[in-house]
Amino acid sequence: MTLHFTPVWFIAVPLLLAFLSPLWVRLRLLMPILLGAHVALFALALSWIPTVRVAPLLETIVIAPPLGIHLHLDAVSLLLVALFNVAGAVVSAFLWLSHAEPHLRGRPAFILILLLIAGSSGMVLTGDIFNLYVFLEIVGVSAYALTALRRDKQALEAGLKYLIVGSVAAIFILFAIVLLYLQTGQLNLAALARDFGHIPAPMQALIGLLMLIGLAIKAELFPFNFWVPDIYRGADPEITALFSGVLVKAFLFVLFHLVFLLLADPAVARTWLMALGATTMLVAEAVALRQQDLRRMLAYSSLGQVGLITLALGFASEATTAGALFHMVNHTLIKLLLFLLTALMLRRFLSVRLADLQGLGRAMPLAAGLFVLGALAVLGLPPLSGFASKLWILKGFAEAQVFWPIALILLAALLEAGYYFRWIKVFYAPEPPVTAGQAEGDWAYTPLLLIAGLLLLLGVAPFLLEDWFVQAAKALLGRGAFLESVLGVQP
Amino acid sequence: MSRVPLRKRFRVQTLLLILLCGWLLMLHLTLLLNHGLDGLTTGVGDTLLARNSETASANAVTSVVVSYRGFDTLGEVTVLFLAATGVGLLFAGGLTSSPVPRDRDSHPNEVMVTGTRLLFPTLLMLGVYVVLHGHLSPGGGFQGGVIVATAFFLRMIADPAFTLDHARVDFYESLSGSGFVLFGMLGLVLVSTASFLGNFIPHPVAAMGQLVSAGVIPLIYLLVGIKVGAEVGAIFQDMLEPEPAPDHDHAAKEL
Amino acid sequence: MLEFLDSPRVFHGIYLLGSLMLFFIGLYGLLAKRHLLKIFVSIEIMELAVYLILIALATSPGETAPILSDGLLTFTGMADPIPQALTLTAIVIGVAVTALGTSMAIQYHRLTGKVGVGEMTELKD
């Protein structure tokens, strides 16, 4: 009997901890375990870096692929799993250390947050398309329930909207999976990638469209993202931090993973995906200009960044992909910081409308300072990490002699500057602040300061992770290597 | 009624929607009739079917559900668990809602109560049978678990003296769920299988068709049955009990 | 007289026609109806149509259930077990999502008295 550390631990351990939750309630260990699990899994992810650098790790479950389900740990999935667990750890530390409302610290919240992260990791790791659907539903159901966690009118309405839109998206994805199985008789991603070319062309288009609609709804791309601001407005900011930081990233990865795998030549979909990304970015940034509620503004800002990442990933060159993955990491960290700050502001001011936050800089100097830092990182100002990743994307486009995305990205950054400074100006307005809620202890700021430190570190020394991002981009784009590692033959 | 103008009886929006759906239907139909009719020629399903005797389970669907694609099943049980958690959360006490109109005075009549009490053990027995014979005949953990939950549901709505202990349901749910994961991990750490959810109990093909056969498959399906029964039962109970149930949040408030 | 039904193309064609019609009836309900419960019913209909397509098109006429029983000793001439397993999984997931959705709708109705998606205005600024 030996103890194997395998990728399945990323899913099995959270499941076990969630099933055993009545025990943790009795021992009063909910919050420590929530934090501990994510930290431990993050450490586990880090311990695999040397292995994965050599070759992707395949974890067979019961029967070897392409017959059964397997987990595929390569550079890009390892990167995202590590990122998701960092996000989980930060949010759980914040919930533990700050005066979070009881509903955010109870048993349901524990189960839902734990499984949201586990499901996202599963979506990224799995090498089987139906298993992907199962994880997608795990993530979906936990996200619907988390949205409605506060159980007041607004949270319930947001949860209902999310549930309806999400289930419709899931049906489209399931339909596409069913058609794929009926056409090829395969469920393994690598085998599907091999056989997809033999499907008649109109059928390919139908499957692609169904999949694209489903995943675009889930990944919040225009024009399927009409519901997003309502969800972000209605749910608790601590939860939306996870939605924006983890959920969207997982779905974006799934979308592009499927595109790069199934299409032998990604250039077929390049124009469409880039157009989708560009419109998402510009529409969201333009609408964000006139938002009166901080949560809505951040939701649109998040959509804008999702558009930027889609634009860069859709181009599918190695430099833009690596830059986009870097930007994914940055955006997760930044949005965690901003949404958790929103949570603190909401507790202190009981409202996060523009008019109510006047003079916040004097009541909560640290929060205002961190908000400015986060805003500058979104804009991409040196020496913050957003600068490094945006520069990488822009360099990628410039190397390929494609200039219209560069113009659009710079325009979007200009719009971003417009609305972030509108809020910062209000924060430092001379009017005296009207605080109604309770002040927060210093401990609540620990996880936030940690993120701020990371943003600075990645901005000053992007070369620390540069190699990893390049490897991840190669893994994401390397269709041949993926097929070879699973099926054992060069296609 | 008769004087309603035509444009008010048929709304343009409805008509357009019908046209849109009809057009999409025609589009899909032509596509699928042209390209999707030949059915599956070769696929992983046939390979698994041919290899199925290695699991020693007489029901090939069960060996796919529990063994070959057992990871999906674990995920599916998790989705049900999440939904049960969500429903429990929504119906837990403490909501400042308008009182629920519910006729407390109308009790089911004696025939109903007695009949339900007589039916209860039969239903339970049927459910347990379906769960235990999942690897031999149609049925299994999900079907049997739902039958067991139905038995309890019948008692809950028809028998005023019957209450289900929430803590005990939670206990079974937790026990069976962690049991499933632990079985999976046991398959991982034992050298003979070295795979998550591997079938580590000896399962000779000769025993195929007997009640004790197929290694861990019946055991896992039993756990699935308990879990599904407990979760569906908990969902029923939460929906049925509008009055404040034991508050899930009270433990958290003390933290 | 009805032998033509045994041809796989006719068999599959009939199921395809029926289940696709179901799917688009569901889609129509989803787009046209405003009541929350009707929307959940429409979503369920769409899901069921997808399951039907999977089960019907993966099985050919003449195949038996993939279970060994009296008289059947080898796994040949049987239906593909994978679609059945997938459908089982998908049905349970569908039930779970619907249970959560109806619970939310009930609570929302208790708090606000609203039942239609058109009247959902709590999140407007």
C-alpha cells in the first residue's frame, strides 16, 4: 500500500471534506478547513511543477483512455488549478478573518465554495467531454446556490436568473456532446479531436454553434452576457469575487481548449472568436462608464477583461496566448482584490452606490489605497502586473503585424481609465463620509495586502513566471502533443 | 369576447416566435436526417460491451455507470448533494416571509393512513431489492434510492404522526458520500488496482450473475442508493416543511 | 405490414422527428412564457428531448438491453450501454437543478409575491 499523489486529489479531497461537513460543524472547524484545503491543494499543485515541465501527467480512472475517463495535468491545467486554489484560499481567509455575515460562514457556504473550486479544477483537468459536462453542472449548481445564499429578494432574483440562463446553456452544451457521441462514438477529448474532421461539414457547424452558444453564455461573452451585471449586483461581493476570478476563467479555458483541440486549424474560428472578444470588450467598457453601483461597474469591467482575454486567445499565436494566460492570472488577482474591497465598503457604508461612497478615502484609507492600486493594475500601469501582461499581448499582436486589436485594447484601457478615475475622484472628495456600518479590524486586510504584494511582485519581476506561461501556452496550443500523449500516436 | 379585434387575439410576438422555432426545427431536422441517421458504427460503447465480462457484472449499464464511468457518477451524486444543500439552505428558518397558507386542520382519513403504513415496508423492500440487484438486473442505486425516498415521502404527506429526523438524514448522507470517495481512494492506494475507483475486491468471472459478484460494484451502488435516498428524502422534507426547520446557520453564528 | 419500421433509418427518423419537435416546443415555451414554473417545465422538456435523441439514435432496432439474463450468455447484439449510463447521469443532474430552481422560485414568490420573469425588478437601479 503506497500513498499516491495524483491529480485526482484535487477533486477527491474537496469532495470528501464536503461530504464530511457535519463533522466539521460539530468540531467548529469549518473555516480553518476551508482555508487549509485550498492552501494544501495549492502546495500540491506547486510540487508538480518539475514533473509537468518534462511531460504531461495522465491519471487514468479505472480504464485507460480513450475508453474511460482520465485527468490530464499539463502546464496550462496546472497553472489554472493552482490559480483557482489561490483564489479559494484568499476568499476563505477573508471570510475567516473579517466580520463576514453568518450566512457566508455556515455549512452551506462551506460546501458550496469548496465544491465550486473543486468543480472548476475538474473542468480544467478532465480529459473526457461528458465528465466535463458533469463538472460544469457541479460548478453551475454551486454557483446558483451561492448567488442566492443571502436569501433576500435581490439574491434570490439573481440566483433565479442565473439558474435559468445557466441551465439553458447547459442544455446546449449537452446537445452538442450528444451529437458528438452519435457522430463519432467517442467521448475522450483526444479521440474526439482525432475524429472530428471526419464528421460531415454541416454537422460540424451545428455542433460547433451549439457548443459556442452554450460556452459563450457560461463564459460571459457578448451578446450572451446580458444577465451578468444582475448576478454580480445581487450576490455577495465575496461570492462574485469567485465568479469573476475562478468561474469565468475555467469556462474560458474550456472554450478555447475545445476550439484548439477539435479544429485542426484554429484559423477557421479565429475571426469569429476575435470579433466576439473585441465586441465584448468594447461594449462592456462603454457601458461601465455610466454605472452608479460599484458592483455593476466591476461586473462590466470584468466583462471587458474577459473580452480582452478572448481577443488575445482567439488570435492563437504563442505570444498572445501566453500573454492572455498571464492576464488571466492578473485579472483573477485584481478582481479578487476589488470585489473583497467592495465587501468591506458595503459593510462600512451599507451601500456601494457612487453618491454614497463620498469621502471613503478618509473613513477607510487603506481600502481606498488598495482600490487605487487595483484600478491601476487593471489599466496596466507599470510597475503593476497588468502592465506586464498587457504589454505581452500587445507585443504578440505587433510581432504578427496585426494592428487593429492593439488600437482596440488601447481604446479600452482609455475607457477603463475614465470610469475608474470617476470612482477614485469620489473616494477622495472633500465631503465628510457618512458611515453607518461597523468598522473592520486590521486582520481582514491581510489577504488583500497579500494580493497587492503579489500584483507588485509580478509587475516588477514578470520573468519569475514567464517560462511557465510560455510552457502553458505551448500546452494549450499543442494539439499534436495532446493527441500523442493520450492516444500514443502522432495524428 | 366576440368583439376582440384580431390583432389582439394573435400577438405578433407569439407568431414570430413560433415561426422562429419552426424554422430552427426544420433546419435541425434536415441536418440530422441527412447526416445523423446511420447510427453508431463503432464506438467506445461497443468496446466496453465486449470487455464487460472483466467486471463480472451481468448488467453492462451498471458496470459502465459504477466502474468505467464511476467518476461521472461521483460527480452526479455531488450535484445532487449540492442541490440538496441549496434546497435545505433556502427552506431553512429565519426568513421574514409572509405566513404560508397551509391547512393544518385537515388530516388524512384513517384508510389513507393505514394504507400508507401498510405500503411503507413493501416500498422499502422494493427499493432495497432494486439497489442490491443493480449489477444483475435493470435498476440500481439511483432508481432504488428514489423508490426508498418515495416511501418516506408517502409517509410524510399521508401520516401526520411521521417525522424524519433531519440530523439522521444528514448523517446517512455524509456517511455514504464519504464512503464513496473512500472506496475510490482505496482503489487508488492499493497496488493491485492503482486507479481511483479501481475494483480492488476479487471479482471472478465465474460468479457473474450471482448476488455476491462484481467486486466493489454492488457496494458502491449501495452507497449511491443510500445517498440518493437520503438526499431526495431531504429535498422532499425541506419542501414540505415551511415552518422553521433546524437552523443550518446556528453553528456558524457561534464561531 | 410494418416491417419497414425495422429499418434503422425509418426507426431513427421517427424518433428524431418526435424528439426534435419536443426540443423546439420547449424552446418556444422558454422564449414565449413568462411564468417561472412554465419556464422550468420548458427547460425540462428541452432536456428530455436531448436524452431521447441520445437513447434513440444510439440504439438500433433489434438490439436487446445490455444485461445478461436467462438465455443470454454473451454480450453481443446488445444496445450500447454508454448512452444509457450518460442519460442516467444527465437525468439525475436535471432533477437536481430543477429542484433547486423551483425552491428558489417558491422562496422568491413568498418574499415578493411575483411569479413572472418580466416582473423581476429587484435588481434595477
